[in-house]
Amino acid sequence: MGKVGDILTTYDNSTSSWRHGHDAIVQSDNSRVMEAWAGKGVRNYQNNWSKRFKSKKKQYVKGADIYDKVKAQRYASSKTGKPYSVATTKNSTNKYYCSKLVWQSYKNTKGTDLDSNGGALVTPADIDHSSKTVSY
């Protein structure tokens, strides 16, 4: 599902009653994604979103060419092994949650801020509702 640099989003994941969702960024061979997963940290994982989640969507970043997309997925890859935590700021680089990893991948390689509301955290919904992403 998706192509290199695409953002994959689901709203299946939840904590308590908050359906916060999950984000990942597609790797260059399309069979893998980079994601930050609770208990696992930032990891390169199989791209099985079409079977793994009921709700799913794929998006690209407006104005991002193939070089931008490759840079974004490489940035995400460079964070492999970093610990998972939601108790972290958007700009820190020592701990990650899923949408922060995706947000930083485009913010730090293309300068594109995908956080639709500019809050202290960036959620899958913030990226999904960004005027800079397009679902297809």
C-alpha cells in the first residue's frame, strides 16, 4: 500500500476511548514502512497495512518530488531503534511516537510542517487534516 514517502494513516489504534490512530511512512521498495510503535520504538516493518488495519488511507505531501520523498523516508530510517514515547516534544530527537516520526521526516528534510493545528503534539489527525497532504 502506498509509494515511497507516502504517509499511511489508520484510526484503528486507540488508548482508552481516544481513537488517536497510527501513522507510518512508506520505504523505497514499498514493501516496508518506518513507524514508531509502543513497546518496539522506531522500526522498519513490513508494509501490511491493507491486511493489518480496517481503516486506512494513503497520502502524499503536496509539492514533494521523488527526491523529497526519498529524503523523508531516509530521515525516518535514521531514527531506527529510538525509543517510543508520547511524553516528548515535537522537535526533540531522542524519543518518538508515530505521527511525530512522520512529521519530523518532512519538517527536517523539506521544511514542510504537516501539523494542521500547530499544537505541542502532532497526531495522525493533524497530518490527515493538513492542507499540505492529499489522500488518494
